[in-house]
Amino acid sequence: MRHILPTNHFIFQFSKSNFCKFLLIVLCLSFQVSHLAFGISNKSKIFIPTTTTVNPLPTICSSETAVILSATVSPDPEGGSIQFQIDGANVGTAVSVLSGVASMNYDGSALTHGNHVVKAIFNGNGSFTTSTSPDAILSVNGVNPGLIAKGASAPGPACSSLNPNVTLVPNGTTSIAATGNGTITYIWQQSIDGGLTWTEPEGTATLPSNTSVQFNPKSMTTTTKLRRVATSTLNSIACMAYSNELEYIVYQAPIVASIIASTYNVCEGSTLQLTNATPGGVWSSNNFESVTIDASGLVKGISASASSSSNVSYKVTDGNGCSKNVNRTIAVRALPEVTSRILVCNGEVFNLSPGSAGTWISNNTAVATVTNAGLVTAVATGTVSFTYTNNTAPRCANTTPLTTVNTSPLALIDSENFEICAGQPVTIKGNVTAIGNWTVTLNNGSTATGTDNGSFEIVVNPVSSQNYKITSLSSASCNAKSADLTGTTSVIVKSTPATPIINVVDNCNETSTLTASNYTGSLLWSTNEITESVTVSMTGNYQVSQTINNCMSNSGSATANPKTTPAIPTVISPITYCKNVTATQLIAVGTDLLWHETQTAGIGDNAAPIPQTAILGTINYYVSQTVNGCESERAIITVNVNDDCGSMPVTLVEFSVRNSENAVLLAWKTTSEINSSRFEIERSSNPVKGFTKIISVSSKNNELGGNYNYTDFDISPDNMIYYRLKMVDWDETFAYSKIQQIKSGNIPATVLYPNPASQYLNIKTYDWKDVTEIKIYNMNGSSVYELSGDQLIHKLEINKLLSNSYIIEITRKNGKKELSRFMVTH
């Protein structure tokens, strides 16, 4: 049985120290003495509650062997012990509490990767109750490095250098990505000393934890090991692990001596011996069209034109299968180019090429001799060849084809002198004495051919006076000497007269007058007329030439475009005004209008007149138009001013129009409205053809008047538009305002209005007949509205769309798509 003791009796059961502790507990925990139960015995105690808390725990790597577990008991029990538990199992023995804290070193290497629950259990002490801490988390960050494998190609061994292609992460079943409970990153390391030291390969960086990442090592010139370092980062604690190692074996190439020869130049068709001190090699040529080489190293020059230089190689292969080539460039020298004459005449002297830097010899000096400068003298009939050797090592030589020495042929011009107009052809005639086929050449380069003894004709077209003579004669026997070429023909070329110039005057009576100038001879027109001026009535191109000294000039030409008097302008007539009513400026449809006061006389004014309405009666106005410089007859506009018009229902003091974005804004103002019913806005692109009502606006019918406005969206870009107000009374009598005109701006192909919109969105486009589909997309790119075919309408109902921005896509027959943005607000 327990009793509730008086408060003063309870206090005397404690020592001073216990009493202080008791007061602290009463203050902090709102302890109520009335609820404390004690035994009847004077030895009954009160148990003070405690709070045990595991102090913050670090994140550790799985390889770490020690971690400090620490807990705090509050209030300080001045004794007792704490038993730590991990994942519900006791860890070691209980640890004493000193100054409210207990701690112990724990070997964490046995813990698995991940989070572990740590608790601290206080066993109580004296007057302090037992308590268990909330769960605390000990995170163990571990990493399994996975497995790496070589790429599919070039795994090694290799000679001199190795490009190992790629190391994959993963590669089928042979490569495995690293795992861990943190964020995984990778770096690669390489070692060229068998794994004693490791460095990061040049140009690589930490790779993301993406198992599809591929690493491409640089080309290796020595045996190299690669490994991958995987790092797991958890709570800012990084733990590392090393993968398996890949070894790429690179063998060094054998050492080979240089290629030796007395010279490294060879003539075409000649040979050159090469040697090498390293045994066991194989000779080869990289260009058999230029040089060849046999197994003993004997080079033969084939063609200098096949390559500017050619390499021969000596290749030695060692026991590892590694080869080393040494190369030598062999320059093939072309045989010197030589030129000669195939046929010459006895006694003729001519030059061979080249004429220097070498020596010439003749193989038959009885037929022809030659100097080192290449000067040949034919001394007898027969055949001969010549050999040239240059002075540059290795001194290549070449021999000319055979030259035949024959007797000399003869040629003669027998044409008389000529006198012609420029551009006329002339035929020059002559005779040839020769053996076999021959060619005669004149000094203008023209030629004629024949066989044996015969004649020739050569047509020439000289542009100025000159003499023609034979410059050469070659035949199957030989080429003629200059003494055997005789005769000269003189051709005098008379100059071509100047080309006449035509001046054209296009008249307004459907004719044009053409007048020639810049001439002194007789004229001839393409109309067969010979006068200085001609008159034509047809549009077209006409020519005229002049003749002087029986020579005709080139034709001058010009185009005639006879003009026609234009039609009179289109006007509205008659026009009736009430007396003293403000009239509007007269209008007419035409080009370059001129306004006149009379039917025929006077000088016109560019500005259209404004009729006066102060005087009753009728007055006529006249207007003409000028097209292509021709003025039309004058159209008549009759203006009648009447007295019987009645009173106006509305006093209009202002009516204006102006451009706005994609529209025209109309505004008007009245100062008096009596029995006024409405205003009708009328629009026209050609006032002469009439106006069309576009909207009716109700009158405010205010004696003091009012302000009105309207926005016209239904307009075309870059167009002249005319507006007028029709002011209608209740009895349907009406009056018109002054006509206002404006040129619309550059309107986009498609206009959306209103924008922002709430209930409806109007689409205005000038090629609506070509529209095939309309789609509306939200800002996520999803289609929320579609129309096509017969469903297409100008006015879209959008009240079900959420308030936001949208994109409208308009598709036309040609496949072109137009995108525009609009807003929906509700």
C-alpha cells in the first residue's frame, strides 16, 4: 500500500544534495508532488527520470576498423553505465557514465554497407531511472570496384606502339560496374613500371557513375597497366576501391642500320646498287612505276614522271614479330628532252634542243654535223640521229629520232592585189613544186595543204590593209628554204563607216518618229526608206545603216514604243450638297491627276478642289490623268448646291482614321445629336465603285454630342482604304461625312485577336482557302485543340482552355507551317 505524504514530510527525507536535484526536476518537468507515491517506510525513494541520447555518428568507410560510439545521459546521474546496441544486438560490455557521457571504441570493419541502427541503454543509478535512447543511424559507405575488361580490338601485345581501342564499363559479361551505397564516380590510373607507381592518364577526368561510360586510353609506346578507381561518396565521405589491372604489352622494334650507296640518283633505264649492314632484311620499293629493286638491293630507274621521289625500304623482323623499316629516297632522273627535225633540206641549218649544259654528237657526220650548242648543218642527203648527254650527275643521255635530209621544195603566190571593204573575204592563190604531202603557211598563220606538184587557195579576212607572203613550206621531202618562197599579194582594206545613231520620239498619237544622226553617207532604214527621219506606227526594233565609198556600216538600232492618249479618269458625277454644308475634296481614279477649271484651256493643278456651298446653283470641275507622259481628255464633275435639305440630325465636328498594329482605328466626335439613330461605317478600296457598310454603331442621342471609335481588323496590307460615316436619323433620313483615306501598314500574314482572349479567338489570314489544319499546343508541347477540313472556322471557342500561354500552328496546302503565340485569361 502507498500513501501520499505531505510535502514538508517529503522534503526532510533527502540530503541537501538530493534536495537540490529534486527542486531542479520539479522546475524542468513541472513535477506535481501530489502524484508521487511513496511507501510508508522512511526509507522510500523518489526515482528521477533520465534521457539518454546517442551523440551524432560519423559516416565511415567499410574498411575502417574503429568508430567511437558515444551517448549522453541527462541529467547527469553521477554514475551508472550504458550498454550500446547495433541493429538490436549488444556491442561489447556496458560502459561507465562519467560526467553524463559514456563512450567506447568499436571495430566497424565487420559492418555491412548501408545504414545501421545504434541505441544506448542507461541501466539506472541510485535515484535515476533507466532510459533508452532514440534510434541513431551509423552509415557505412562501401564500394565494390567491379571488373574491367579490354576492348574488342587491339588488346596487345604490339610492337612500338599500341592503340588499345576502348576499355568498356561494362563490356558484355566480362566487365562489371562498381557498386556502393553512395554516389559512384570513377577515375582511371596507369602504371608503366609494373604497378609500382600509378598516375592518372593524360587528358582523362573523373567519370560519372554511368556504367555505359567508355574510356579510350592514349596510344602506348611501352608496356602499360591500367586500373579503374571507383569512389563512393556518402554524406560527403568518399571511400575508394581499385579494380583488377589490365596489362598492355608493347615490344620495342629491332635496330636496323642505314641504307648505303655511292649515290642516290639514277637515270631512267639505269641501275644502282644499295647495301645494308643488318642481315636478314627484305628489300622493297614503294613505287614500282618509278623504281624497282631486287633481293640483292639492285635498283633500276623506271620513270621520273611516276613520282617526284621514290622510297626503297629494308625491313628486318625480330623473334617477337616486330619489324623495323629503314628507307632511302631514290631520285629518278629523267632523260633529257631533245628535239630535232624529222625532215630537212640539203644545206639547211637548224637548232636542236637543248642548246647548252651538255654535249651533242652526230651518229653520221657525212649527212649532218652538230656542235655542243646543238647547231646542225645538213651536208648531204641521207639519215642521221643525234645524242645529247647532260652535265648533271649521274649524266643521263638521250638520242633524237632519225632526221632525213632531202632536196628543197618551191612555193609561189601568183594572186593580184585586192581592194575590199572591212570584213570581206579574199582568196589568195599560188603554186607548189614538191614531193609528197606538203603544207604552205602564210604570214597570218593561214595554211593550205596538197600532194606533190599543185596549186593552193587560202581565204583571208583582213581587218586592215596588209601584204601576204609565204613564210614556210613543209613537205614529205623537207622544208623549203626562204629563197624558195616567192610572191606577195597586197590587200587594201577600206574602213567601215561609223554606225548611225537613232533618236526616238514616242508620240501620243500612236506613232513614233525616228531620226538618224552621226552619218555622212547615204542612209538605208530597215523600212527601206532613205530619208533622215521616218515615222512608224508599230512597236518594235528598227535599224539604219550608211554607205560610204561602197562600204556599208554596221546598223544602228533603237526601239519604238508609240504611245496612246489615255482614257479620261473615273469620277462620281453629279455630286449634290446642301447650302453652306462643308464639302469634301473632290476625288477621281487615275494616274498623275490634273484638276482644271475649264474643259480645254488652262494649266492643271495637282491638288483636288473643295467645292464651295455658299452659293446655290451648279458648277463644273474638270480632271485629266497623265499616263506615260500623255495627258487624257478631261472628265467633268458636276456639283449641285441645293437649298431644300432640312436640318441635320447630328453635328459632326471630327472624323479621323489612323493605323494601329494590324488594324485601322476610326474615331469621331459630335457636339449635338437630335433624334439620331445610329452611325454606319462604310469602307471602299475604290470610292468610284461605291462603299460597303462594315458595322453599325448606335447613337448616344445626346444633345451635347459624344465620342465614338471603332477598330477595323479586316484589312489588307499596304492598301489604300477609304472610309465615310453615314449618320442616320430615327426617320431614316441620313447624311454622309467627309471621306477619309489611309494606306494600311505591313500586316503579318496571320493576325490573332483579341490577344489575350477569354471566350473566342479570331484568326485573320489572307490565304484562308489554302489553310488545311489548325492545332493549338500548350507550353508542354501537347496538342489541346485541332481542326481540319470542313471543321475549319475563323472563330475558335477557347473558353475551356486554362489561363496560360499557347502556340497556334496553321498548316497550308504547300506544307508550310506558321506558328503564333497567344494568351488565354479568364
